[in-house]
Amino acid sequence: MSSTSDTHTSAPQAIETLRSWLGEADRVLIAAGAGLSAAAGYDYGDAERFKELLPALYRLGLRSRYLLGAPLPADMMWGYWAVHIDDIRYSPGPNPLYRRLRALVGDRDHWVMTSNVDALFVRNGFAADRVFTPQGDYGRLQCTVPCTRETWAGKPYFDRILAVYDPESGRVTDPAALPRCPRCGAAVFPNVRVGPEFVDDSYLPTGQRLLHWLDRAPAEDRLLVVEIGAGFNTPGVIRLPMENLVRGTRRARLVRVNPGHPDVPADLGDRALPLPFGAGRLLDALVPLEEGRDS
């Protein structure tokens, strides 16, 4: 295994290098992890926001939205899911950071691959048929068995839960609002990857189109991979595949934007650029705020 390089150029020099690489790129692949949505205002570990949204769970000692496996009764767990998903998946209005990222890409030939399940790319100007989300989508529900490979739009279920949700107790007051599989009556769950029962059928065609886009690129094309906010929670989804993609593509370059883990593989040499700061600082330097408002 190759070692990683932690030698960072100065921030202004790194920004100018990225600006130059963008100008030279024939294709751009945006690869994003949880750090991008955190920078956009959706930090799962934000205890104050958790307290504001879910006061009853906060009083129980919980402090973040990472509640998978928490020993909560079904009515409290579904109250959490409805509040959390309504906030992060269906929040109204554009997100300035994602809009500025879209402005940065501009009219370049581009794709997105993200481990995030919040649909913030599509909701902020990126074409849905060019956004691959291998970890799923908070906007869908699936059977936990699963008895079917179908999934269902989740918003009607979440709206029904929220209509009978008591934030002070953290409970759903009408048990009939708790969703069940319409085919077999089993429990359902958001259609996100948490185990082998994950139903990923609807996402696979988009992944195949992304592979086709990469495979059919002319040999002389220069691919720029801009990886943002992908750390080591699930490195096998974004971080390591992007390294391998650049390693195996002769004219590809990797930009890794990450305030905590910006290191890049040493064997990529001058084809990899570590940027040890967050997406907000990057876009402040590259895209004026006004440019991202109406894109």
C-alpha cells in the first residue's frame, strides 16, 4: 500500500492550482461525503440543532442525529426519523453552498457521486440523471424483509407522522401513523444502506451510466475529480474509489478538500492536490456569493 502525502502548499497557491486544473479539465467528477452537507448547515453532530429539533430525545441524553441502533421504542424512533428527514431532505429553499458548487462546475461536462442521502445536489441545480447516490435516498422507504424490490415515496408517511407527533414527549400519538410495508405488513425503513437488506435496484442504472461516462472518455481527455468532505466513516464509498479511479486513469487528477483528512496517496504525485480546509472556504475563494444565488 502506498504511503500518503501530507505536504500542503499554501492556501492561495493551492486555490490557484485548483483554478488552473478546472480550466484544463474536459470532465469533472464531484465526489462528496458527509462533510459537504455539514458545511452546508446539516451537521449530524450539532448538539444545539439536535436539541432544537428533538428536545425530548435531548433530555434523554442523546446529542446527535446518529441514532441507528439506539434503544428507542418504535413511536419515538419514527418521530425522530420524521423530524430529521423533514429537516434535511425536504427543507425549503435553495442551499447557498450547493448552489455555489453548481456555479463552480458551470457548463463543464460533469457527474456527481455522493454518499449523502439528502438529495441536496438535485435540489440545488444538479441534474438528477447525473447524480449517483449508492447509499440511497432519505426520500424513499422500503420493506425491511424485503418482500419486494419496490420502494415508496416517504413524504406522505412522514407528513402523517408529523401531524400526530408530540415534540415534548418525542412520541407519535397515533400508532396507526407508524408505517408498515403495504405488501406484507412488515416494518419499513428509510431506503438507505444500513445492512444487506438495502434495496438498491433503483440506483444501479445511474451507477452504470456513470461508469459508461468514465469508460467512454477519449484517451486525451483530462478528468478532474473534486472530492469534498469524504473522511474515514465510510472510506470505501467515496475516498478509496476516487483514489483508485485517478490511479487508473492516465490523465486524471484528484483534489481532496477536507479540513481534517486532506492527505493524498504519495504514488499519485503531482496529480493529487490536498486542500486542508472546508468547502465553504474553498467556494469563498473560487465562487463569489452572488454567483451562486441564481444559478
